[in-house]
Amino acid sequence: MKRLIIFLMFVAIIGTFCTLNVGCDDNPEEAIAQQGRRNQRLVNDMVRDIVYIKDPRTGLCFAYKWGGAANGGPALAMVPCESIPEELLITAQIEDDQ
């Protein structure tokens, strides 16, 4: 009787995982394709949110992304200015207080 209960619990747990789509796909190729599409959307959204900034005081360019507090906060990386298309580059306008 104990073995039957343990077996039924095991089947229930496996069934739950399969219902939640954790690796019990009938078509693994489709699962891989779906994951690829999800990854592509994620990357597209990440790149779409990058802002390219030029600091006129130093001539340096940066890629800035606000990831939100839940995603680790903002990110800033120096990038070669010549690799940024002009229409994507925003030059800071810093006024001297003198």
C-alpha cells in the first residue's frame, strides 16, 4: 500500500511538471524553436532599449541601458564612437557655469 501511494505521488509530480511544460514535449524540435524565438524577442528588446551617448568633454561614447532595479539596475559601457550610426548617437550638451 505504501508503495502504491509513493508511486501515485511520483506520477502526480511528473504529471505536474509535464503540464507546466518542463521538458515533456512531444516534439523537441518545436520546443527548441520556441526557445529560440523567445531568446530572439528578448535580445531584440534588450538592443532596442540601448541609448548611445557621446560625452563632448572627452569625446568618448557610451552604450547605456536601464535594466530596471529587478534586473540589476543601469548598465554603462564604453563603445567606439565610429561604430555607432549617427542617427543613434546622442551628444550631451553640457553648459559651462562660468
